[in-house]
Amino acid sequence: MKPTTEQFNRAMTEAAALAGSPFPSNLYAMATRDEVYAKFGITAEAAQLFETELGTLLLYVHGIQNGWDLIPDGKRAREILADIERNTLGGLISALKGRVGIDEHLASRFASALQARNRLNHGFYERHNFKIDTDEGRDEILANLEELHTELFNAWRVASTMTVLALQVLEAHQKGVTD
């Protein structure tokens, strides 16, 4: 009979203690279901941050292109925001491409993040099926989630940097207008 994760972890902790090992006791730990579910949630959050940031950037672009920085139009901004919020992630990326010059590398990076989000949200557990029932399977699932998280988190960071840079351009422009 195969030992449980808890039995394995306890044995590794005892072995490390007997050997006087300076390594942490969880060095040899296998992933638990809770860790898999937590990582799924953290990865889903990264996907949501990316999607929200693209929506923010798209609303910002609409605002600049419509001169709302000079003459606000709250009614139209709410309409545009409602349209943005109805979009899928793929729709947001397409809409942003249509309004902002995005080079091929950035377009490819966003497309890759979209694929990562789709792999996460559409059939992730179905594809991994019974792997969650074994220590090795959970480790494989966790490794896959880590790859998806890295892809999505990095895409969010790029989109967030774009938003910050766009805001800096607007602030510099407004400063030049008011000086």
C-alpha cells in the first residue's frame, strides 16, 4: 500500500531531523489537494488581473481618443465601459489592437496569455482527470498551474506597465497644456 502524503511528509521530516539536515522539513513534500486548489485560485486571479488591466487600458485609450481628458463625457464613458465589460479576454485584446499600435511580439505575448487563460478556465480539471488522486499527479497539476500563472502574471505586468506609461504621457501632456 502506498503511503499517504502526510505519512511521506512525516517520514521525510524525521529523516531530515535524524540527519541533522539544514533543509526545511517540507522540502520533499508532495502537493496536496489544498495546494492545487489554492494555486488554481491564485492563477485565476492573475488571469482576472490581466483582463481587468486590459479593460482599464482600453477605457483610457477611448478617453484620450475622445478628448475626455479635456472635456469629460461621463455618459459616453459609462457606455464604453459597459461595452468593455461585455467583452471576452480575446475581444479585449482585439479591441486594443484596433485602437493602439501593438507590435507582433506583444500581440503574440497577449495571445499566449489568452491561450493560458483558456486552458485554465476551460476543462483544466477535465484534462488532468484522475491525476489529483495521486501525489505525482498533483505535483504535475501544480507544475502546470505554475506555468499558467507565470504566463498570466507576466502578461498582467506588461499590460499594467502600458497603463502606467499611458498615464505618464497624459500627465506630461496636461502639464504642457496648463503651463
